Amino acid sequence: MASDTNTMDIQLADPESVGLSSSALERAGAALRNEIARGRLPGAVVLVARHGQIAWFEAFGRLAPDGDAQMRGDAIFRIYSMTKPLVSLAAMMLMESGRLTLDDPLSQYLPEFANPRVARHDGASSGQVQLEPVLRPITLQDLLRHTSGITYEFLGAGSVHKAYREARLGDPRRSNAQMCELLATLPLLHAPGERWGYGHSTDVLGRVVEVVSGQPLGAFLRERILEPLGMVDTAFHVPSAEQHRIAEPFAVDPDNGEPVRLLDPRRAPALEMGGGGLMSTASDYARFVQMLIDGGRFGGTRLVGRKTIELMSADHLGAIPVSSPLLPPGHGFGLGFAVRTQSGVASTPGSVGQYFWSGIAGTTFWVDPQEKLYAILMIQAPGQRVRLRQMFRSLVYAAIDD
């Protein structure tokens, strides 16, 4: 496979040697080039590995839509919610060291969450909202699997979502501590454990990591995960010497004509958001994913035990209902990832036990333990992300040939 020369030193395996079809991967590349030619996205970087060997690593299109620079393999992307698995792993490291347990109430570490209230409609035609005490506390497991009742402001138009929007929880000038103090004053959308609901839970978990470890979140991630894995380009901002490698989106969405506004990676924020603040590259993130598929080990370095990875990648929802298009049919949720629970039902190919997550600007990854396969797509095209993720997954699975 052709590959951009501006990359880390990656040795590519012959696709056929790991049970992948070169011609199918070429078709996949042609499909991405077609999307770029149609003006669907400025550029992309893809990385696919099987049996521990990288078989496809390629850059497509342009680094920024208003420049002439070609996309490069070491381009830096805003990965948004692909931050969540890293912060979830950080919490599991603290569990392994006996510093916390998943059943611990959140208020044990963040007292401001001692008395959460859940918003309930009174059933009358007036639609008045009443705040009720919860029957049980938010636990750390709730944060990890998104059953805390904490939501995201952009996921609805009701009174709770309006309160979140007015609070401006993502203001980068706030610290993690200040963001959590503000969030704790807002009502929950659901009671803890009542249903799966995506939200700021991992941001709160990042603050728990800070309190338990005594370090800023970025420092803990750097010391315990990023440096041991050699993830040299992953951080909450991009230093000035490397800013020429930042991948940029279209200024205006090609579908709806709305302005595209993403995080500014050039400034170090006070708010190191555990749920969505990191920047990274395809090759950096591949090191993290390879560690996952190898059961917590990367080369000669073990970050966590194999059983911890098995726990994280298992379904933790069981009978807890899901009412969100963000979690596809046939899937549950583990501790930081969506987890496939059925071979069918979902509209994309995969295996039972597959786990994955994505970022709102378009980046995505998945791990398929049955096929010993993982794949990473790096793009900055928020409006096109759902279709492109589905297309990419279908293209990669079509390349399995053994």
C-alpha cells in the first residue's frame, strides 16, 4: 500500500500475510479519495492492523482545505471523545493500585455530588419540572458506563439541557475542579443506573483521577499512559513547533452551510476535559489500541492486567435501557467503550465482543478481538462523521480474506 512519507517509522506488513486483501484495501482507499473529490472532507489518515502488524497506513487529501499541504501520516487531529477510553484506563489503573473501587460513590471523592437531584416532569399539562432526590448515589461505575444521569447540553432541548447550555460547562478557562463544582449544581436527566445516557460523565471521572492521584489529569495521563506507550504527539494542546501538522476541517459544513467550530488546539486550556480534550495522531492512538488488544501490554511494558481490559471491554448495561441513537442496536457499553453484543441487528459488520468509540469531529477506532483486528480513521468532518464511519467499517471488514 502507498503511504505518506511524513510518518513515524512504521513497518508495513504485506496485507495478504495477515489475511487482508490488498485489492480490497485499494478499493477502500479509492472510496475515500472519491469522498474527498466530492468535497465531503478535506483529508484523512487511516491505519489498519491485524495479528499485531500494521497492513494499511495511508494519508489522503489535504491537511487543511484552504492550503496546498498534502495530508501527512503524522497529522494531529482533535480526537474529542476518543479521549474517554484513555481517561477510563487511568481510572482503572487507580483501581488496580487499590486507590478506588468501581462501587465507590462519586461523592467520596467529589463531595459536591453528595445530594444530586433528578428532573422529573409532573405529568400535568403545564409540563412543570420537579427536582427529586435520587434513590442511590452516582458511583464510579456509573461514570465509566454513562449511567450517571449526567448528560450533554447538545443532546436535547428540554429544561435540563437548557440549564447545561446556559452553564457553559466547556469554557476552557475553568479548571476541572471548577467545572465539576458547577455541574454538581445542575439536575440529572435520569436517576443513576436508570438508563444509558451519554454526557459529561468522563469529564467528572477525569476530576476523580486528579483528586485520587494528586496530579493534574494531563500530567497523570502523560506519566502513566502516554509516555510508557510512546504517544509523543498526544496532549491537551499542540506545542507551537508542531502546529504545522494540525489537520483542519472545512470552515463551512458542505451539507448544511453552517460554520464548523472545533476546539482550538493551539492554546493550552485550563480545562483538561477527560471526556473530549485530547489531540493525537493515528500512529499514537494505534499504540494505545495495540495495548488494548494485547490485554494491557505494549511490547515489554504492562500498563494494566489482562482481566482489567476484559472488564472494560465487557457489556456493563445488561437490562439497563438505552434510548439514544449514539449507541447502535445490538450494542451495550463497557467501561469507556461501546461493546457489540449481537452479530446482527446493527447496520455495520462486526463480531460479538468488538468494542469501539469515536469523536464528534469524525475520528473513530474499533477493536475486533475475534479477528485480531483494529482500525483507526482520522478525519475532521463533524457533519459527515456518521456515514464516513459506517462506510470505513464496511470497507475494512470487506478486506478480510482468510
